[in-house]
Amino acid sequence: MSIKAYVSFFAISAAVAHAQTFTNGTAGTCCDTLLANGLQHVYTPNDTFYQTRTSSYWSLAAQLHPNCYVQPTSTSDVVLIVDTLVKDPGCAGTQFAVRAGGHMPWTNANNIDNGVTVDLGLMNKTTFDETSHVASIQPGSRWGAVYQYLEQFNYTVAGGRAFDVGVGGFIMGGGNTFFANRFGFGVDNVKNFEVVLASGEVVNANQEENNDLFLVLKGGVGSNYGIITRVDMYGIESHQLWGGIAIHDKSTRPQHLEAHTYWVEHDSEYPPGSTVMAFTYSKALGNITVVNFYQDTVGTVAAPAFDKWLAIPRTSETLRLGSHFNMASEIDIPYGYRQILWTTTVRNDIRIYKRIAELHEQLLEEWKVEGGDPDFNLEVNMQAIARSFTDNGLARGGNIMGLDRVQDNVTMVLFIFAVKTPELEVRATEKLKLVAEQVEGFASSVDGLVEWKHLNYAGGFQDPLKSYGAENLEKMKAASAKYDPDSVFQMKSTPGFKVSKA
Ligand SMILES: Cc1cc2nc3c(=O)[nH]c(=O)nc-3n(C[C@H](O)[C@H](O)[C@H](O)COP(=O)(O)OP(=O)(O)OC[C@H]3O[C@@H](n4cnc5c(N)ncnc54)[C@H](O)[C@@H]3O)c2cc1C
Ligand SMILES: *[C@@H]1O[C@H](CO)[C@@H](O)[C@H](O)[C@H]1NC(C)=O
Ligand SMILES: *[C@@H]1O[C@H](CO)[C@@H](O)[C@H](O)[C@H]1NC(C)=O
Ligand SMILES: *[C@@H]1O[C@H](CO)[C@@H](O)[C@H](O)[C@H]1NC(C)=O
Ligand SMILES: *[C@@H]1O[C@H](CO)[C@@H](O)[C@H](O)[C@H]1NC(C)=O
Ligand SMILES: *[C@@H]1O[C@H](CO)[C@@H](O)[C@H](O)[C@H]1NC(C)=O
Ligand SMILES: *[C@@H]1O[C@H](CO)[C@@H](O)[C@H](O)[C@H]1NC(C)=O
């Protein structure tokens, strides 16, 4: 079995096929109107390319049936689309969704039944200014393509760890990256966003211009305020990284929990270092397996900071020197499942980690009996969120995620449950919610629960925007009222995490 087949971590996932009803409106007419107004790429269900775009969503739960996908190729196309959707009578009553890489896994995150989906897939170019070392990236790009392009300059950017993930969603949901310990979250590496507002106006949001909008875009999901058409990021000089995947037997879990506890406390003493520890199960694996990802972003081979991890026996590994693109290319989570995610954040306490490992195994054993379909994946992974990540972000003006409230070095916990059918998704979600209650109940009982949730890893039934804290929610609501006074992105575009629903 290839190592790729093992790797189901970092993932993200889905929500219940919940019963949200959208106005059917006159989306068929709206699609005709978009065509009539000069948009070149409008795909209705009868076009073969329509199915291609539907199946390009990572999670089956996000593969909905809009009346059409419309693909802009430029900022001016996006202006035309927004103007048509908002002002043309042909689109009155039509709801829309915005999609970049299509990796947010839950139903109604990035797609819509009986409406229009604005699909940014053709806006996937990257350019690099060799003087300022700023990369200008279109939101429909995949991170792998961005890294591959920047490699010729010996530069990279702090983006997603898996090559296939999209730029637009990842960057405005925070973004944990290999570089967080040096440069903060992905979004802390943004210098400027270009945004098309509901009015059709194109604005820049950065430290100098529209900085209230800039702040809320840094974690607060773009589709609350407009459509982001370009992301300018600070380049990072990059040659070789050292790292890869390390696979271990189930029996090593206790040593891994020890190593993780140590890592969380000492992570920021070694800024180039990054790890993800995952306990993973799939039918192919046949057993819980520890699948870890280690990275050293300056390319030191097996630096002493990794000693505790590397002392644990591995059954296989891909640890090596390679470019950022090379490292990202290895992280590939299979399509073809309904992906259910749940995330929380806890203090660095091994009692909590042990309880999480027990609950993961218990859920697995129950689901083997109750699920009825052996083809599922169930993983829990843990990622350090050192205080230094936040301090790195604050040094660049801060973001809207509210992690500055947390003084400690903490752990982000992510459950990923992948099943095949809507019916299994409903049941699996209910089971996962019970586990979630137990995890948070236990963490609370030892004073170890942290309010903040990482939006990029949140299930559709979670409320990550609220977890940023009341003050930040107020800022997001104020920016929504100021930049979208008619609430177009709250009322006419309901997919995604919305400030009006937080
Ligand atoms: C295999 C895999 C690996 C991952 N690895 C990581 C990781 O290492 N670190 C991490 O932090 N997260 C990771 N994630 C989570 C990932 O960041 C989120 O799923 C993110 O939403 C994906 O971005 P996207 O562009 O593909 O998403 P999409 O689903 O296209 O978009 C997500 C949301 O953002 C909105 N949006 C997207 N683009 C725009 C835009 N231009 N303007 C306005 N709104 C927009 C959409 O409407 C939607 O609500 C991973 C996910 C997967 C599946
Ligand atoms: C919307 O259309 C679908 C079929 O395309 C139909 O099943 C559904 O009932 C309609 N919803 C409303 C609210 O009219
Ligand atoms: C789509 O195809 C079906 C069957 O081939 C046909 O009945 C229908 O009229 C077509 N719709 C459009 C909008 O072309
Ligand atoms: C952009 O998308 C097009 C269409 O899918 C694809 O052919 C092209 O290779 C992509 N470009 C990059 C840089 O990924
Ligand atoms: C990139 O780095 C290599 C050495 O690692 C060097 O040979 C090459 O000239 C550099 N390229 C650029 C564009 O700086
Ligand atoms: C799973 O791994 C454990 C620890 O190595 C082992 O004891 C057990 O027999 C394995 N179970 C299966 C079904 O392979
Ligand atoms: C967080 O970790 C750093 C070292 O990585 C340490 O210096 C600091 O004291 C820790 N913070 C807390 C609150 O424990």
C-alpha cells in the first residue's frame, strides 16, 4: 500500500445534509441573464463540464446542484457577475454561493442547490514581484500550483499543507501552515486583499486602506463581505525543507501523546519546526495507525527539537529533504466520501489527550458494529498552536480570530469522519457530536477547554466565528454593515459561515 493511501489527516469535513431551504427563485433565468450579460463560462446541468465541476468538490456532501456554475476569469468578470446577481431583475430572488478550491466539506459551505455558484476555478494565476518579494495569487489557485510556480525564485508562501487545497477559503479561515511558528497563520502573511463588494466596487484592504475590512478578512471568511479576487502575500525565501510522513504502530500512541505534550510546550523554542500527530483508521489500514507529519522549514535534517518524536519506532517513513512543493505534493486526502469534521482547542494536558484517544477508539469500535459499511475513515489529529503563532500575527497587525486571548501554548484537535452515504452521514454526525460533548466535558472538568475553534477545521454544525469572542464578532458585524449595507452576502448568499448567524 502506498503511503498516500494512509494519509487521511489534516482533512476537514462535512455537516449533516441539513434541511436548510433556499429560495428556488428564478435561477434558471438568472443563468440566462449571466450569459446574456456577456459571461463566457456559464455551465448548466446539461453541459458535461457541469458534472466535472460538481465532482471537483472534495467532499460528497458539498456536491450540490446549482442551476449553473459561473466561472469568472478576471476581476472585471467578478464585478459583472456581482452586478448581475445583485441588480439585474433576471436574478431577483436568486441565491448564490462562492467557491474557490471547494475543500470546505459540509453541505451549503461553498455550493447551493437551485441557485448560482460563483466558481473561481479559472482565476488561478500567481505572479511574483522579485523586488518586493510579494506573491499575487488569484483565489481559485491550488496551493501546490502556487508553490511550484514560486520555486523558480527560491521563494514560497505560508499556505496550505496539502497541494490540492484552495487559496481563497484556506487563507480567510486562518490557516495553519508549516511556517506558523515563524510567521503566524496563513492569513498573517497577507499584505493585501483585492475585494469586489456587493456594490460592484473593487477595493483593496490592507494595513493602510480599508484596514477594518482587512482585519475581518484575516480569519472572518471572505464571503461575509464580498468576493476576494486577489491575495497578495509576503514571500518566504525557501530552498529545501526536511520532513515528511512517519507511520507508527497503534501501540506507540502513549509515547506519541508524551512527545506531543512536550512538543506543544517547547515548539516555539524551535521556530522552523512543525508537526501534526494523527491517529487514523481506514478500512485499508485495518487498525488504528499513528500517521505523523514532521516539517523543518529551514531544512535541518532531524534537528534535536524532533528527538522525542524520532525516538519512537516507525514502521515506514518518507522523511527527506525536498522543496515546499515536494512536501505538499505528498499530502493527498482521497475524494469520494462525505467528510464530517469537528474541531476544538484544549490546553496542553496529557490527561485530555489520553481521553481523546480513548474516545476516538471507542467511537471506532462502535461504528464498526453499528455503521453497516466498512468503507469509512475515522481520524483524530492534534496540532500545536503555540502562543508564538499569535505573537507572530500580532507583529503584523493581528487578525480577527481572537487567539490573543489565549496566553498558553495549546492544542487544536480535529476529528475527521468520512462515510459514504447521506444516511450514514446523519448517523455518524450524531455519534461524533456525542464524542464532542465528552471531549469538551472532560477538558472543562480539568480546566482545559479553550473557547477558540479553528474555522478551517470546523464542521457545519459548529460556530467558529462566535468562538473568536464577542468583541471580534462585533467588528465583523460592523464591517459587514459598512461594506455590504444591503446585507447581500448575508441574505442573498447564505452558504458558508456567516456573521449574521454566529
Ligand atoms: C486535504 C485537506 C487539507 C487541508 N489542510 C489544511 C491545513 O494544512 N491547514 C488549514 O488551516 N486548513 C487545511 N484544510 C482546511 C481548508 O483550509 C478549508 O477546507 C478551506 O476552506 C479550503 O479552502 P478552499 O478554497 O478549498 O475552500 P472553498 O470550499 O472553496 O471555500 C471555503 C469558504 O470560503 C469562501 N470563499 C472561498 N473563496 C472566496 C473568495 N475568493 N471570496 C469570498 N469567499 C470565498 C467560500 O464561500 C466558502 O464558504 C485542509 C482541507 C483539506 C480537505
Ligand atoms: C426547489 O426545487 C426543487 C427541485 O428542483 C424542489 O424539490 C423543491 O421543493 C423546491 N423548493 C421550493 C422551496 O420551492
Ligand atoms: C437538458 O436535456 C434534457 C434531456 O436531454 C432536455 O429535455 C432539456 O430540455 C435540456 N434542458 C436545457 C435547458 O437545454
Ligand atoms: C488553472 O486552471 C486551468 C483549468 O482548470 C488549468 O488548465 C491550469 O493548469 C491551471 N493553472 C494553474 C497554474 O494551476
Ligand atoms: C536558487 O537557489 C539555488 C541554490 O539553491 C541557486 O543556484 C539559484 O541560482 C537560485 N535561483 C534564484 C532565481 O535565485
Ligand atoms: C492492532 O494493533 C494492535 C497493536 O499493535 C494489535 O495488538 C492488534 O492485534 C491489532 N489489531 C488488528 C485487528 O490488526
Ligand atoms: C509557551 O512555550 C514557550 C516555549 O516554546 C515557553 O517559553 C512559554 O513559557 C510557554 N508559555 C506558557 C504560557 O506556558
